[in-house]
Amino acid sequence: MSQAMHQAIVITEYGGPEVLKMAPVASQALAAGQVRVQHTRIGVNFHDVYVRSGLYKMLALPGTPGIEAVGVVAEVGEGVSRFKVGERVCYISAAYAIYAAERVIAASELIAVPDDLSDALVASSLLRGLTADVLLHRVAQVGQGTRILVQAAGGGMGQILSQWATRQGAMVIGTAGSDATAKKADQAGCVEVIRYRGEGAQDVAARVLELTHGEGVDVAYDAVGKVSFDGSLASLNIGGQLVMYGQSSGPVPALEIARLAAKSNSVSRPMVFHFVKKPAEREAMAARVFEALRKKHFRMGEPQEFALADAAAAHRALEAHGAVQPILLVP
């Protein structure tokens, strides 16, 4: 009997979008406790770009990238009682292998998709929503009166952080690098959007201190990295925290720890996968994200969808325009 196959994107070398190539791969047999998920929507993220380029060498080659998806249970293994064939599920995974028509995964890693939320909405917001929950509610506690700086507030994650924090009563100062992203940041609820490059560029830290009467912000969220780190650190209040959760402009140089003593500051570098390992905590986080979507605490733009075979085009779109709108792959 010939082995069942399915289509997947396989990388054999690090490089540009052109290394994302469709290929038939063998379908995995189910073990006890596992579920076969037929993907319906796959999220495309900057993390995938870093993995593809080799900046993050965390995917063994040849390999299939991807860290979030929504799908339908197609088959359940022995001992699985929580999910049934035909049920909608979603998940994020640091084990990758998601740019594919299907995936075999432990049932304990899956999250049930609520009936009132579409596959496209969940795939557009799951990873970002869980990340925002970690940043706003676990790594730091953002609430009424908290003052925060969101670097690149017009990007995908920046918009979510700005909207959700604003709904919780925080004062949000954003930064943007273009007119288009500045408009997005303004719409996301920022009290002011500081241009950090191009025409009208300002000194971010100096403007933050002006807006906070010389005190600075309680938390600075920074996924830009190399070009923004110093400004984020200088924007902090006494005891303020700099939360680095990405590095779109490149890695941050080594930090001399004594710099933090100037204002008793701290720096953290959270990874969402560390916070979703325990099923009960993951379920609670997902419930908060789903409720936030229902109440429109944050809104996702209309997703741009590409066929799975066009993963290279999806990556080019993400790198060219940023994450201002969700990008999805459809198997």
C-alpha cells in the first residue's frame, strides 16, 4: 500500500522568499493522544520570515515553517476524547511544520474555536492576541492610568497593543515610520504618534518626556529592536520596564547592565511559547483573546489571503508592507 501524502512548503536552504517551495510530504501516522488537523487558514508572521532567512536558526533543514493555524479535526488517535472529527480547532506551535495542508499534533496542544468566530479572524489574531495578552497582563500589568510607549504602533502587533491597552484605561504613546502607519496608530487610540524617521522625524525619548511632564512611561513595548532600543530605554520612568518582543530592524547590541541603574529600570525579552505550555493557562489566555475579539477591544484588518503554493508571494507582501493587515495562507 502506498503511503498517504499531502502538500507542504519545504525549505531546503535559508534565503529569500524564493526558498519557500511546495512539495509532497508523507502524512504522519497517528499515535495515542494525537489528532490530525486539516488546516483551513495559516497565519503568516515576521517570525516565519526570520526562520526562512536564517536569522532564527531554529528550524532544522529541510523543514516546514509556520507557527499558527486554524483547521478541522480530520482524525483522532487512541485516547482522545476532548475533540471529535469535524470540530474546529486552532493552535500555535514552536515545533513549526504548519505551512502544510495538514498537521498531526497532540490533542493537548489544541484550542477549540468558538462557533461565533470565523477561521479567518482566529487565524489572523491568535498568535498576536496571545502575545498581547502576555505583554499586557503577564510580563507587565497594564491598566487604568498606566503610561506606555508602543514602538511601531501602526504595525500588526502595535495596533493590537495600542487598542487593547487603551480599552483598559492606559495612556498610549505610539511611534510610526510613515504616514500610513501613523494613521493606523492614531486610529488605534494613541494619544500622540511620534514620527521616528522620514520627514518630521522627532527624538522619541525627548517627546515622550514632554508628554509625560518629564517622568517617562511605565512600560515601553519594542519589537523594532536595533534602531529603537536606546530611545525606548531613555523613555522610561523610574522603575519603568522595557519589553522587547521582536527585532525587525536587527538584533540589539549587547547591553551594559549598569545602564539600567540610572532609573532603576528593567528589560525583559518574553516569548509567548513559554507562557502557553500549561493547558489551563493557555485556555485562560485564549478565552481572554476571544472575548476581546467579541467586544472589539482590538480589531484585525481584513486579511490578505494567498494560496499555500504562493507562500513566497505572501512573504514578499509582508516584507514590503509590514504587518499592517493580517496575511493568511489557504491550503
